[in-house]
Amino acid sequence: AASETLVDPERPECGHVRIRVGMCSGPVTGCLIGTKHVKFTLLGDTVNVASRMESTSTPGHIQCAEARPPLPWRALCPPGYRA
């Protein structure tokens, strides 16, 4: 569906949404940041690895870390993925 969604419907020349995904499972730390506009965020190596995987991914693809992902994530991993 994202590949069929225009970035800006009023300017179709901008093209379609191109999504990249990086997935990694492992320990994270959750915390609240800010005082005026409080936001919840996740921190840790797991988040950093997933972020790097996303940033180096090919648009329209999902990258999964080698660590065995939880069951719900396995359905999203590319064909041929081995944990």
C-alpha cells in the first residue's frame, strides 16, 4: 500500500512513498525525555542496530538482524531468512 501512496497528492511528480525497515530484537531501555513536551523513547544497542539496518536498506525491503526474532516478526522477514 505504501508503494502506491503519493508523497504529496497535490504534487504527484514527487513520487510514491518508499519505505525501508530494519528489525533487531534484544534488550532496550525505555524512558521519558523532556519536561514541556514529554516523549517516550527507546535506547540501546538493539535500537542502534535496527536504525543502521534501516538506513542502509534498499527502499521497499525489510532487513532482519541475525538474532532470532520473536515469532510475530518472522512473518515480516524476507523469504530465505534464517534465524
